[in-house]
Amino acid sequence: MPSKVTKQPMVSVIIPAYNVEDYVQRAVESLQRQTFSDFELLIVDDGSTDRTGDIIRGLTRHDQRIIDFHPQNGGAPAARNLALDHAHGKYIYFMDADDWAEPRMLEDMVNEAESQHVELVVAGFYIDTYYGPDGQFTTEVKSRPSKVYKTQQEFRAAAWQLFDENLLYVPWNKLFLRERIERLGIRFRPTFWDDFPFVLDYIRDVESVSVLEQPYYHFIRQRQDSETSRWRPGMYEKREEEHGWMLDLYHHWGLDGDPASMEVIQRRYIERLVGCIENVCDPKCTLTTEQKLELIKKMITSERAQLAVMLARPRSRMMQTMLMPIKVQNARMAYQEGKFISFVKNHNTRVFATLKANR
């Protein structure tokens, strides 16, 4: 569709939207309330079957900064890539349609990028987990002290601390330089959880990074059908692939012998392995009990799992206890633990979110 842009905006905000009729207006309005107004909003209705498309069309009519696309459903990676192909901004900011942002987010991130002349700005964020019928929620803050990494070496040496706070995995707490995205030819890969490899591609050889301690973005855990809450066939294989990416990244950085970096990577792997066991034990999983036990045995007896459980240093007694079935390679014990975690996850969201935050 023809662009409404008459001059280059400072920021292109990109939102993929699929069946989010109850949330998308809140996301857009949080951008319209920004203290920084020099942005375009490219929002892609990814073949929604609810009222999402109509809501977006209505928002577009009342704000000339909004450029809407309505392709057939192709998934979030294709939607983000479509918007990237039409973006004009000096910087790129990605947002999910069921989340929202604090008013000063864009202003503070742009000011940091411009004043420090960095290729990437990373900010803190909130994880808001909703539970109960009356909209109650718990909040977890992810952040690190503000700091400017002017050299590649500085950033790489400290990146493990940012990974440890989950600040380097997702795109929506970051301001990217569009020229760099285009120069490197970076796009979202056609896979679920596509945002992580995009970020890894961007930071692989990044030269300068600013970190802002202040959290701005509200990542919402509320929808039962969201990417992070539903049962996922193939989750174990995806986590194995992601772990390989992390090992490759640190090898590329020449830090695969750094103890602090490796501990974080191995702890990340083993914590997500517990998540894979829980996923297998989810009531919606279609495997038989014997198939579940066989898969869990494969997970916990692998060389990767045993190396990770040996090198990881869990930060809580609870996590130490949860890793015991993996250490002793007891599939049935791990299965019972996975069933318990799945029960808590599906029946008491508040308790599950609190335990996960304190793991």
C-alpha cells in the first residue's frame, strides 16, 4: 500500500497483530501517548479472524502516522519482515500487539541513541502476569544499571550479565539502527520464537551499546493462547537449537572459556530444559505416558544436560531441588516433577509466576 510518509521519521515502530481484538487498541494508544511524536507506526494485521483488522483500520483513519497492512496469515516473522521492508525511520522499534509502553519510552531511548551515538539501546522492562477474574496481576522487573559500552570488547565481556536478566533475548526492549539492519540483511526467520535469532544476528558484531536501567515496556502474560503460555510440540528441539546458537555466539566472541559467561549459558539451558519437561507433562500434550517418559529420559541423559547441570549454579534452593532428577538421571522423578509444575501453571498463575521469578 502507498506510504503516508512525507519525511523520514526518527523511529519506525513495527507491530504484528493476529487475533488480538481485546488488546491492540491499548498497545496503539500507549504509543499515541508517547512524549516523543516523530515516529511512524507500521502495524500488520496478519490475517486475523476476529475484529483486529477492523480496529486497526479505525485507528488508522484517526492518526496519519499509522500505516496498516492486511496480508493473508503468514505468521509473525513474515508480518515483521513486511513492515521492515516498508520502514523509513532512522531507528526501528518492535512491539507486540498485546503489550503496552510507558509514555517516555521512545523519547528516552532516542535521546540515548542520539547522544551516545550507539548502534543499540537496551532498556529494562516489566513482566505483568495477570490472574483471577478481576484483573489482578504480579509484576517482575528486568533491568541492569545504566551503562554505555563504547567498544565491542566492553559489550561482549559484560553481555552475560544482560543475558542473565533476560535483556538480550527479545526485540521489544531495544532500539535498533535501521541502516545496520539493512546493511547486514537481517530479517526474522520463519520459525516460532523468531525474535531471539533476530536479536542474536544484530548483536553478533555490534560495536556500541547503551543500557538504560529504567523499565518502560510492559510484557503481558494473560492470553492462554499466547506464544509463551501454550503447549508446544517441538519445544525441546527448539531449545536445543537455541542453545547451539548461544554456544556459537560465545565461540565467535572468543569467550567460550569464560567461566561467568559459560555458567549463565549452561544455567539458561538447564532451566529451559525443566520447562521442556513441564511442556511434555502439559495436559494438552498428545503423547502417551510411556512416550513422555522416553522423551524425558532422552532430555535428561544427554551430554548437554549432564554438562549443564554440572556447571550451572542455581540461585535458589528451589531450583537446586528441581534439578535433582536431572542430576540423578531419573526420568520418572522428572516426570512427576513436570506434572506438578504443569498443575501449578494451569491452576494457580500467581504462584507459578512468583516461583518462576524467584528461581
